[in-house]
Amino acid sequence: MLDRDRYWIRNLSAAVILSTSFGCYVPTGAHLDAHSMHVESVKLDPRTSTPVILLQEEEGARRRLPIWIGVYEAQSIAMGLQRIESPRPNSHDLMRNLVEKIDGRVARVVITELKEGVYYALLEVEIDGRTVVLDSRPSDAIALAIRTGTRVYATEEVLRRGSFVPDGGEALDIEWKVSNRTDLESVLHTH
């Protein structure tokens, strides 16, 4: 394959990733007040039967940030946390593969806003020495971050409005896990 062909394939792949998989381009923002978080778990909120991802602040008050997400995203995040390989790539595996094929790197994920009960996130992807910042749903960005070993951050504003400090009691105690191969296959066949 000629170098110019590789160049066009790579740029076309980048365009596909940037325009369809993640959403629209968003101007870069420093988010200097962002706190490093780690994915503690994916749980089921017993009050609403809705999956919740719990992020925990790595330093300081160790606040927890619950983000209610969809079933598909919860399953994908749980699979990533448990290091379960799908027989066929799901959407988040595909995004990871595309980024890798264009020699890109997911630099970081930042949960930036909480508006009217909806969280917003930015996904920073480095390609050819440029950082492209993309609008993303937090659940998709986190699922990709787990697969690429990327750091997740939340702004102080988001933590102030949406987090809590654990007091010893845990309101969300039902862990979201893929229990066995049959369960995984049934979930994959429904999506």
C-alpha cells in the first residue's frame, strides 16, 4: 500500500470516528479544576431498577459521583471492568479499535456539566500531534476509557452538584455483573 493511500485511509477513519461515533466537535477547554476519578463499580439502583455507574474521587474527600446510565452501556462497562472479551466487538470495542488503527490515543475523559439532571462529558483524542475534543455521553466515554486505560476526570462544579461523601452505609448495593457466558451471550444477542 502506498503512503498516500495509508494517509487517506487514516484520515477517513479519523473523520468517521469524529463525526459519527462520538458526536460533534467541541472547542477545547482546559478544565483545570477537574478531579481524577476511578470507576468504582456499576450497580443497580433498587428504587428505579436503573443501572448506575459510581465514580470515586481518587484524592481529597473521595467523593462518589453516581451517573445513571442505560442497560447496554452498563453491560459494556461491566464487561470492560471484568475484562470479559465479547465474541464480536460491541460499539465501544469498535471505537477503541478505530482509534488504535489510526494511531490515535484517547487522552482523557472529563465529566464537565450537570444540567437538568443530565451529565455531559468531553472526550480528548490525540491524533497526529493534535488533540481533538469531542462531545460524548459520559457512559460511552467511560466505556471507551476502561478499554483504553484512559483517566476519567470530573469538574469541581459537577462534583459539588452531583456527588456525595460515603457515610458507611451504601444505598446502592446490587452489583451489576455478567454472571456467566450464557448471560453474556443473551445480552449480546439482544443488542
